[in-house]
Amino acid sequence: MTAGVLSRSSTSHWAEVIRRPSAWFLAALFLLITFIQYAQLLEHPSYLANLTANLGMTRYATERILYLIPIIWVALLFGGKAGIGVACVALVSMLPRDVLISDSPEDALAETAVIFVIGNLSAFAIGSLRRERERRAELEEAHRELQENLRVIEESRKRLAALNKTSSIISQSLELSQVLDSAVKCVMNVMGADIVRIYTLDETSGELLLAAYEGVSERFVKTVGRIKIGEGFNGAVAESGKPLYVEDAFEDPRLTRAAVREENIHSQLIVPLISKGKVVGTLAVAMRSYRQFEPAEVDLLTTIGNQIGVAVENARLYQEEREVGGQLRKVADELRTSEQRYRELFENAHDAIWLVDLEGRIIAANRASTRLTGYSPEELHNQRAEMLLSAESIEVAKEMEHGLLTGGQSGAMGELKLVKKDGSEAIVQLASTLVFSDGQPAAFQHIARDVTAERRMKENLQFFLQHVTKGEEEERKRIARELHDETIQALVALCQQIDGLASGGKGLPRDARRRLAELHRRANDIMQGVRRLTQDLRPATLDNLGLVPALEWLAAEVARYSGVETRVEVIGQKRRLPPETELVIFRVTQEALRNVVKHARASQAVIKLEFGEDKTQVSITDNGTGFDPPMVINDLPRQGKLGLAGMQERMRLVGGSLKIDSRCPGGTIVSIELPS
């Protein structure tokens, strides 16, 4: 492979030699000398012949000496080896004449040998001088390269020293202001600049803010304290992320601030501050005279800018970390305070509170739990929570906890029976919530309030109301029976007597007969009113025929005396309900229709009765003006809706529910629901 490379190199060398005009000239000269040597008919000029004669040389000796010209010339042009080669060719050219033609072969051969030796010595000497000159040139080139390398090394040393100094200075502190002030002084010293400015990028406003400077007046600082991205020299560098050299700011069209001229700033070199591939600011060095910054200086300032950019980013991260640390400490303090408050609330709460892990074991309980259950917090710790509940309440509690875990509920409430340490039972209102840790459910918090007394009071109140209502209905029934048996019968007898007087008194004056007729009519009206009152107090239809006929009679009566078109719709299989249930439905419907007649100004009303398998539903709908019902139905008495409040109480007595849906305007729907 090496031989092939050398062969190609030699071939290209000789090709280059052949292309040179001097090579062809020397070849022609050599041929001419050879031709002259062998051309016997040619005569030398007289002056040349006289010169050779005076020197004691023959014509052919002179011609042989002429061969030294191309030998020496070739050696000068192409080197010693080429000269020796030409000497050999000259020897070959001279030998035939010396041997075959010359009259004195011995002398001719001697002269040829001398010429050959002189030619070789001359070529060798010239080649040696040429090589010496080339070696000297190589040495001089090597010396220059060495000097250049030394200069580069020195510049690198200075650059490394400057970078080390800059790095050392800016790493002494993590406070941004201290870092930038130290960096400005270091850059001014390293670059030998008159002015140094450092801008940092405010990403929120998209502006460069002058963060540190040296060598400029305060007036200049106020003028160039904020620069938009893309504005002026620094804005252009921040936008492009590339260094910018300004030869003369006075003549540069990108100059946007007159303060630069006032400050007498000419040459500038501006580099970006880069960290993590992002521009975080700019570093500008400036001169009050003209200065050409070398490429090495540009590279040095760029590297320093990168160091400062990293320092700026580190300072920002440090500041953010301090802020985050402060916030975390504040949060930790608040958390400790919150935990302390929670512990105080937990321990001092009037209601019993206990925490149960997901396995169902009690992990904490407050002092109120001791008052409620009889167990101390130590006795409750790590015990199964089921020990505090009756058998039926355990299932209710499990359903509540399951709903909290799977239903996404924020809380659950229910009434359960609690079993105390002494075996007695108490009714508690239990409010349960989930306790989270790291975003995952960790425990259940149960807050229990003893409502045994309230529950008994409520049961007693309900029992009292039931008896009051029952007594009221019995009294209604008694009054209705007395009105029917006594008052109505007396009115019937009175009407008959009036009829007897009117028919038997033909001789009575016309005015007397007219008054008797008026008395008969008034007595009959009173009798009809008493009969209607009797039906209102206790309709016989309800007791004798049941709920549906009673509602149909009620609808007919409302339509007859009020003009409100009222109808009854029955859904499902008709059947008799318990007497107290039928009575409650009738009374609620009666009160609802009374409100329609008095307040709704409606023209139509519909009673819809639906018999279900496990419940009975009734709705009374009208097309009247409607009203604004309270958000909570228990607020009805406060708003003066005593009739509606009475309807609600009647439904509670039989375990039913009442719902009122009204829009103003738009009518009202009163819905009731009772278990069958």
C-alpha cells in the first residue's frame, strides 16, 4: 500500500515537472548542446574559437563543458537528484563521440569523466544547499508554529485563568445581586472594558432588566433600565441567542436609545446568558473608543456569559427553593397548629368521636366516647368497632362505610343502636366521614351524639299527636252525628211547621204568607249548610264506601260550590286501605283543594291516586298562580303556611312523606306517599 502511494506521488511529481516551461527549455538546451557536439561541419564563432585556444582547450572540450549548464540549472530548479540524473544523461551523450569519433579517446574520456564528476559535485552541492535552505525554512516554519502554539497556549492559559476567576467569583454566593455584581467587576478586569452591563430576562413582561452594571452614570441606568426583547442591541441578542459585535454604536442604525451617544459608547460586544439552552439575559462590554474584539475575546466572553447564565439560573433556583422552603415551613407550622387544634377539638368535643381503620379496628377515641360508651380510650384502642353496635346496627354501619368508599360520598349519617359497657343501649345519631392520607382513604371518623332522649321525646310527641288527631276525628264524628241527629232533625221539623202554617192559613195576609215562604227557604238553606258541614266534619262516604268514592264526592262538591273543574284519576287496582291511612289521605286532599279554592285562582284541579304494591301515592295538581315554597319543608309554619304544615304533620303520623312543587306562575303539585 505504501509503495502504491509513493508511486502515485512520484507520477504526479513528474507530471507537474513536465508541465513547467523551464523543463522543456532545458531539454531543448540539452539537445542543442548534444547536436553541436556531434555536428563536425559547424564552426565556432571566431571569438569563441580564440577564447578556447587561449585557454588551451579544444573545441570539443568546450562543448563538453557546456553540459554543465543544464546540469547546474536542473539542480537549481528541481533538486540535486535531478541534476545528477542530467549528468548521467550527459555522460551517455558524450561517451559515443569519445569512443567512436574522437581522435584522442583517452583525453576525451578524461574530459568526459571530469565533466561528469564536476556536474555531479555541482548537483550534489546545489542539492545540499537546497535541502539546507528547505530545512532552514522548515525550522523557521516550525519556530513560527511553536510561537503561535505558545501564543495560543498563553491565551488559553489566560482564558482558563479568567474563566476560573469568574467561576470562583460567581460561585462564592447564591444571592443573585451579589453574583452579578461580582461578575461585572470580574468581566471588566478580564476584558479591559470601560463599561460592563448585565441584563436578566423577566419572562412575565418579556423585558430585559438591568441587574448589574459598572462604568455608567445613574442617568444612563434610568434610561436603559428596561429593554424589550428585539429592541436595540441587547434586545436583538436576547431574541437571537447569538453574540453581537457593534463596531461603532454611533453609526449603527439599530441604535434606539440616545443615552448611548450621551454616554459616549462606541464599540460594544454583547453575548447572551444561556442556561439549559434558554436565554436568561445578556452580558454587554463596551468601550468609549474604537476597539476590534478578537475572535478569542468573543469566545472568552461567550464562555463567561454561559457561566454567568448558569449562575443566574442557580441563583433563581436557590431563591425559589428558599421561597418554597419558607412556604413548606409555614405549611408545616400551620399543619402543626391545625393538628393541635384538631387534637384539642377532638379531645374537648361534646360529641363522641372515634377513628376506625379500614380493617374495622378503633385507633383513637376522645373523652366524650368514655361518657357515651363507658369504655376508656385505652380500652377502646385496637378493639373491633362492631363491639359498640347492636346486630342490626352493624349492617347499617357497614353500608355507610361502603357508600363512603365506593359511592364518592363526602359523608354519611344514620341512627344506630349503641351498646354500652354495662350492656344498656342508646340511640345515637352517627355522622361518618373518610380520613385521607396521601390522597388515599386511611380511616373512618365517626361522630356520635346520644339522641335517646330526643328519640323518646319524638316518639312520645308522635304518640300524643296520634291520640290528639284520633280524638279530633272522634270529636268531629260525634259533632257530625249530633248535627245530623239533632240539628238537622229540628230544622226538618221547623220546615214542616212552616209548611203547615202556610197551607192552613189561607186567610193570612199576603205579606205573612210571603214571610213564611222566606222563613221556609232560609231554614232549608241552613239545613243544607249543616248537612255540608256534617260531611266536611266526617263524610259518611269515607266510612261506608272507602277512599275512592270519598275523593270523587269531594271533587264533585268542590266543583259544585267553587266552580273549579275537579276530577279524580285512579291508577292501579282499587283496594281499601287501613282506616287511619284513608282518613289522612282524605284530609290532606281536602286541605289541598281548600288551598286551591282560596289562593290559587285556578280553573282546573286533578286528584291522581296510584295504588302500588308497597306504597300508595296521591298528587293534587292545579293550574293556578302558584307560590314560592320554602327550601326546607319544616319552615312552613314560620312562613304562616299552617294548612300545609298540618298536612305535613298528618303524613308524619302515618310514616308518609309530603312534597310540594310550585312555580310562580305555573301551578302547584302537592304529592304524598305512604307505605301500603
